[in-house]
Amino acid sequence: MKKRLGIISLFLVLFIAFITIWNYSYQEGLEESYIPIEESSTETFIPLESGVFKRSGLALEYANMPVDEEHQRSLDTYYDNRAYPGAPPSIPHPVKEEMSLGANTCLQCHENGGFVTKFNAYAPVTPHPEMVNCRQCHVVQNTKTLFTENGFAKAHAPKVGINNALPGSPPMIPHQIQMRENCLSCHAGPAAPKEIRVSHPERTNCRQCHVPKEKTVTDIEVFTRANSIENE
């Protein structure tokens, strides 16, 4: 009898635990989604947009920095290092430590940029220096041609200067923002391609005026009702 009561008690405890856990999970699922706000002693920001401000400390230096005409990058150079627009750029120079993951080598030049005498150019600044396994996405550029001919259509890069929603409005962001939240890494400083170098890097809250262009805008015909007087 005692053994039977013990088994029944065990099943009863397990059942109560199951109900408790299920109820907690159910109540959690009923909560509305929200975007948490991180607060500090100096600023408040939405974590999804925190990357915009990562280089804000250098914004005034970028604004007052003279342009080095002889060592500017262009958009052609910018896209030449990519398999397609939006792809991780390949490494256009030899890598000394082939097995290096990147943190101790790549970030020496690409975390804050600077002029590299060996390559006679400014090092592009990575928008995500916290991702230290650089070689996971970036590979050495061993060839500039395709391994074999194929029929894939070439993806076209976003055009510069026609991304305004309205005449005179701030340009929209023509690319995805994931892993590229840090706008100033590509749009300001000596390594920025001249065609997309921003004229006001000191306005560090880029997303306040520039919004992502997520949909393609097409011509829309004038709307007319099917039962309008003109059609009668």
C-alpha cells in the first residue's frame, strides 16, 4: 500500500510541475513583443540601431579631415572586391598568417583605418570589429576571373544619387543594414569611396533622416473606378 501511495504521489508531483511549467510558458507567449531600451548614464538608444553610433567619436575629425585626392577609393574599387553587391568583400592582398582568424591581424589596419604605405592606400574600416573571426566570411582574392563560364545574371549595384523618396529629401539607404549598421565606416573618413562619402559626418544619428529602401517603387497608373461616370 505504501509503495502504491508513493507512486501516486510521484505522478501527482510530476503532473503539478507539468501544469505549472505549461502555464508559465503559455503566459510568456501571450506577452506582446517589444524592443528593449538600453539606458546608460550618458545616452539612451535602441539596440538595433546602436551600431550607428559606434564611430561617432571620430565624426568631427572626419568632418575636418582634408581629402587626399591621390589615395581615394572609388565605387568601382569598392565593388571589385565583392562577388556581388552586398557580399562580404574579398581580401585583395596576400595574408601573412594563412591560418589566422583575423582578430590579431586584420583589425590592426581595419578597425580604425589609416594609411598603409605597403599598399599605397587607406585601409577600409570594418563596420563590425566585434566579429573577430574575419576569415569566416572574407577570403583571399586569388583570381579576378570566374572559374568557369556560367549563365547567371550579374546583380547590379545600387545607383548613387537617385535614392530619394521625394525631390530634395534625404537619400534612402539602398542596401540591407545587417552587419552594416555602422554607417560612418563606409561613408566617412579617408577610406570612404568618394562617390558615397557623406558631407556631414558630424550628424552621427544617420538613421534619423535616412531610412532603408526595402521596396522597389514602380510607376502606378491613375486609379479609376470601374463604375465611374466616364465609363458609363
